[in-house]
Amino acid sequence: MQQVSRDLDTASGLSGQPVSVLGAGIAGLASALALARRGAAVSVLEQAPALIEVGAGLQVSPNGARVLRALGLGEALATTGLAAAAVELRDGFSGRQVLRLDLQGAAHAAGGGYFFVHRADLVSLLLEAVIEAGVRVETACRIERLDPGAMGVTLSSDNGRSREAALLVGADGLHSVVRRRLDPEAQPFFTGQVAWRAVIPEQPGAPAVAQVFMGPGRHLVSYPLRGGRLRNLVAVEERARWAEEGWHHQDDPARLRAAFAAFGGPVPGWLAAVEEVFLWGLFRHEVARHWHAGRCVLVGDAAHPTLPFLAQGANMGLEDAWVLAWALARHASPEVAFAAYQAAREARVRRIVAAAQGNARAYHLSGPTRWLAHRLLGLGGRLAPGFALQRFDWLYGHDVTAACSDQRGTL
């Protein structure tokens, strides 16, 4: 395993401190690993009966890759993921390229890299690392109630069993039981958009390019996975009929094909290969007002769910994990550490969430506005090839591991 960041070697404030992490997704496992690397005695509680291969593709951008590298997983990421060459914006009807963003040659990728990864593969490499670090992982543990106390939290599971947690990290996703306790008034609302996801076979050696096919009221994103042997598809449609939230609601592939019947280029061939597809409604969850209370704190989607239009959900969870562990190691009081963590992260994640919402609007333009926007994007790409990507230097160029080490800047 790759060498761990030397910044962790000097951190002793967490030595022997028991911490419970609720949720074994990416944010939860990354938090467990970051905390264990700093000396905490960590337990992970996961409601699923087993950590099986679920989900589809995700993108680990340079800001997230830097965290994985600092945790000692840089080589594993490079082996498991597919190094991305570019992102291409394309006209959905014709398949014509509107704008290409070169990722491999971009300065923002220095020291980070941009990767397409199957979610199950990222979970597996994090799980292997946390077990190696001495973290205890318990599955089939569904927590239904929290009872905070002065020195910890009592967790009650659906089987009637209770346990004590000295510190509790809520990494339990969109429907977080921890967030319901900390921010009970928050109510999500349907955005008027649904998303299908599917994985289809692909010929090895497919170009490592993420392609976004844009059309009025809909768009489709695709990129290869696992060395080009698979292709990830995510298709979004605006509509009044809402669908349930969650990744595991199966749908008829014919409905997906009908929704994108007017799209051209490679899209019809991809959709013809879909045998199994999942549909979920996209709901807008506000960033939590209260990320912590007493001995409880939120990370990842539990704190700041985002729409999937900037590919930052996993990356924000990775950044959270590093900053939370750093704050707990730096401050003797958990309450002070949690407050420092939220203060360090909140402005950045709010900016990311807002940017994701903006991408959805840009992808779904129609009429003359769409025609003009595509022409301007293409012209800008020819006259100033790097400008479009430079607009995201604030996102991809950020390094929370360096900011924490220097104890300066926005984390």
C-alpha cells in the first residue's frame, strides 16, 4: 500500500479515542480510515446485511483523488480506476461535439488525477484499507433511534439492541437518522427530474472520455469503467411525474429508450444494449443547517446532498472525511472540533451544490437559447481551449490535505 501522508504521523489527539461511524458508503469508510490513521479506535455500523457490489460509475476528480492519495490509496486508485482523458459536451440529436475539456493535460490535475471508477470498486478498496487499519465493521445493523447524552450517544437498533457511542459520525446518506435528529425540520422536494442508470458491456480500450449528450429537457452522460470493459450510463429527464428517491428501483428499459429516442450518435446503440435499468427521482435536499450537536456530527450526503450534475458527491465525502479527522485530532473538545469542521467546509460545499444545480439548467436548454449557447461554447473552446476548464480551478485545484497541513485557507 502507498505511503500515508506524513501529516498523519504527528497527529495524536485522537489516540485511542473510540468513534462510531454510521454507514459504510464512501464518506463513512473514508471517515473511518482517516480517523483510524490518526489513532482513533473506530467501529463502522452498516444497515445492509453485506457490503455487496452495488451502484454504478462515479468520477473521482483531483480534489478527491488527493485525499485518497494522502490516505495511502493513490496507487490502488490508479490501478482500480480508469484515468480520464477528457470530458466532451455533445449535441444530443446529432452527436456533434460542442466542447472538449482536456483533463490529462490540465494543470489542475497535477498531483491528483481524474478517474472513472465503479462505486463498488472504490468501496472495496476503502473497506480493505479500513480493515487493515484495525477498524471493526459490523453489517446488518439498522439504527432507528439516537438518544444523546452528556458523554456520548445511545444507539438503538431495529432488533431492540442498544449500544453506546462516545462519538458518532453520521455517514448514513440521504435519509440519515442522524440528520433527522440534528436537523428535523428539513424537507426535500422533487426537482421535476428523474434519472436512469445502467451499466452495459463495452469493448476494452474504449476512449477514457466522459460524454454529455445535451437536449431540451434531458441529457445523457456516459463513460467507460473497469479498463473499458463496461460503460456507465446516466440519463436525466425533466417531467412532472415523480419517482421514488433511491438507487434500487428497477424500470423498463423501453421507457428509457423512448425518452431518448430522438438522440443520435452512439446513444441509440448504447440504449439498445441496456438489459437492466434503475430509475430514481431527483429530490433537492438543502445543506443541513446543523452539522453537529453534542457528540454527533454529519459527513457526506447526510450533511449536504447534491444533485448528480457535477459528479462531486463522492469527492465531497472524501474531503469531509479528511477535514473531520484533522479537526478532531487538533482540538481536545469534540464540540469545538465539530464546529471547526463545519466552519471549514460549509461555504465550499454550498458552492458545489449550487454549481451542480446550474449545470442541470445548462444541459437542458431549448430553442434559440440552446442554439446560441452551443455556438458560444464551441467558439470559446476554439479561441481559448483551456478557459472552460479553468472556471473550475476552485473545485478541482483545491487540496484539503495541504490546507489542513498548513492550517490555513478554506478546507
